[in-house]
Amino acid sequence: MGPLRFSGGGPNIGARQMIKAILFDFGQTLVDSSDGFRQAETDAQAAIFKDLRITDPDAFKQHYRRIRADFHKKSELSRVKIWQEVFRHFGQESSADEMQKWERTYWRTVQSKTRVFPEAPPVLIDLSAKYGPLGLITNTQGQSDANTHRISAYPELAALFAATVVAGENGVPTKPAPQPFAVCLEKLGVAAKESVYVGDDWRIDVCGARDFGMHPVWLKHHTVNRNYPEGGADVPVITSMDELPAVLEAL
């Protein structure tokens, strides 16, 4: 395979670089859980609103969404911590037992509505054969009673990756911090400039990988109902994993 030319994003723009590894995010990149998260959030908010025994649903939604957004900006994804902060905002104590019950229900709902993008496995197999080892870097989901990431529910998919890093566990901070990218690349024995990172989140995946010196590709899947932020003029954008091989050849 000949070297690839990169025309945007990452270091050494315009310089020829040999790609030795391709790394991926998990959620909304390899699997679609968007419907599951929406349903889980709706159910959790209804349960919390009822438990708080307050009377203004609009004020509740406003403060809930603000608190959740503040946590997400810090890449803090623990639902229990978010809910505890919601209770504190309304001056009430939260029940640990109720929190655990809501959290288990939340993740069961997400999992029940998660599907692997059908094009993902064959594309991953093809890329592994052409470009070398694949890596996976995904942020922890923040469950308080689970020791495994959701990818463990997909052993055939997980087996396609030579290195997997669950950022937020084992002392590794969550993306977009540089450490998870460094740890995964070290496991693969590949330099940042020799790698491509594919993810759906602009701040966490695209900017995180680019800031570390990798070559990002932004996946904005055409079947995912989501409001993507503005940006990405200098980053390759794909709407399906099927498009990734051609993008790699054209970079």
C-alpha cells in the first residue's frame, strides 16, 4: 500500500504520511444507541421529577438539562452524579437505592435499543487487512455497579481491535484528554502522525485526536438523529463507515 496524502486536519498538512493504524470511538460510531439514550433520559427524568415532588416541569427540565450539559462538558458521564446534583439543586436528599435502580433501568433501556451499524464489521475487517492493527478508545459510561464497558456485549466486534482503552478507568482520564490516545497508540506501537482516529463527537473525538497529533475523521452517520455542532471545515467528514476506505485513499 502506498502512502496517503492528508489535505486537512492533524499535523504536517500536505506531507505524505504512512498510515499504520486506524482507531475508533464506540458509541454512535460503531453502534447506534441514540434512540436508547433518548428513551432512557425521558424515563429517568420522569422518575426523578415524580420523586422530587415539585410542580413546575419546565423549570425542572431547564435545570436538569443545564446540569447534564455541565457534566458532559467535563466528560463526566456518571448518571448517578448528575442526578445527585439535580436533587441538590432542588434542596433535596437523594436515595442511593433509588439512584441505583434508576441507573440499572437506564442502561437496560440503552442496551435494548442499541444496534451495531451493519456496515461497521465488514469495513473494520477490510481496514485491518489493508492498514494494520485497529484500536478502540471509548469513554467510560459511568455506571457505578458495572466493571465492563458496553462493548463487552459485542464480543465479535471487540475481537477486531488489537488494543482497547476505556478512558475514565484504571487511572486514564476521559477523552478529549491526551492520555487515552497516548495509551492506545503505545499499545499499538504507532506514532500519532501515523494514525487516523474516527469518531462522532466533535469536541471529544475530533478535537481530542487532532490536538494529540492524529488525523481525525468525523463520522456524522446519516441514520442518527442528532444536532451536530458547526465545524469540521478542515476535517474529512463521512456519513457512513462505508465511506471511510475511499476517504483514506483520497486524503
